[in-house]
Amino acid sequence: MKTPALLVCLPLLITSTGCFGPAADVVANGLVLGGPSDPAFAGLAQSFEAGVVLARPLSFTDLESNAVTDADAVWLSLDGAPVDLRGESSGLYLYDSSRSSVTYKPGASVSVHAHVDGEEGVATVVAPSPPDLSGLPVTHPAGASLVVESAVSYALLYGAVIDPSGAVVWDDRPANTEEIIADLRDAGSRDRYVFPPEAFPESGVAYGVALVGIRAADGPDFHNFETFWSNFGVGAVGTGYVTTL
């Protein structure tokens, strides 16, 4: 997540398991993200990003050949409205903003669908609101931790801080989507986030604060996908400002 495109390399996170049918034996690892609405944070993420990797977990030793590269169709559904995902390579299917324009909507039902060998797998998450940073203090001591309490719980929270030029001065977002998917496997419930002292290194600076909140699909949210190793997260970026003293 260090670059604007989060999903340029969404890899396989699969292992050996039994097979139950054309779609039910497919592992789906996917992520949907609504970017920041404030253009000052545009360098952190695109306005809408989505992708999923499909694979059949048949072998520990030869994962890439198990990628589902020939799905009949793979798409998102946003409150029932379909959004096509373009097939890339190694079982990766990505949202392409040049083919359709999508706006992230909190509260929308977001599903990823894969039609494989005549059967359809579905995973669904209700899109969370971005973390609300409207309660940030106007001023904050330089070199001090900043605690954010959220009224909404998320499976994962990641933070970043930018300076007035838009340059990232501190960031704990994973380096790639593989790490986010791995984190989803062990996700819990988070409603508190602490920006460390080094996130605000200088006094007299108006820092932009970004917090990424991701909600994860649970077992019942998967239908006709292999449920143990599949992961699907939907999230959004909240933003705010503090000026250091």
C-alpha cells in the first residue's frame, strides 16, 4: 500500500484442502477499498480499487498452476449493480477504472462473484464508513502519540501521516496486498488506533492524518467458495488534520 495502486500484485494465499465442486473448491482472496475523498491525500490510494485472486488449493508445491485463469466471469456487485473485473494473470482479476466508474458507498452490500465451470461462488461484506477523524484535536504536541478512538469497529486499521506537500512522513500500511490478506486471516475487532510519536516529528506543521478501516467477511459471508482459506475485505480511508505545537 505504499503506492497509489493497492492491487497491482494480489498474490495467492492458499494451501492444501479437499475439493467439493467447481466453485466450492476455489479459494478467493480479495480486497475492495474506497480512497480518501480529500484530494490532498490522493497519493495514498485511488478513489476506488478492487481485485480478487482465485485458485484451487490442490498442492503445496505448485500453487501458481492452480490459479483459476479461465473463470467464466468474475465481477463485483454493489447493491446489486454489477462491476466487471478484468482478468490479468495468475488468477488475478482487477477493477479497471477506464472501463467503468464506481463510487464507494458506505452501507452498500459489496459482493465478489466468480462463475467457474458452471457454478457461482460469492463473498459479501457490507461496506463500512471510513474512520471518522472529525474529532481530532486542532493542535497536537510534536513528538507525541495520538490516540484515535472509533465508534465503529473494524477488522483492520492502518495509519499514515502526510506533510503539507502531500509527502508521506509516517506509514504503517502493509507494503503490498499480500500482507493485508494475511492480516485478514488473523483479524479481530479494532476500535482504537495509536499514531506513534515519530508520526509527528516537527512542530508548527499541519499534518494530514489518514486511517484505513477494513471490514472482513466471516464464514457465513462466503457461499460456494472454499471458506477456510478465503479472505475478503472491504474498507475505506478516513482523513483529518492536526497542527503540531
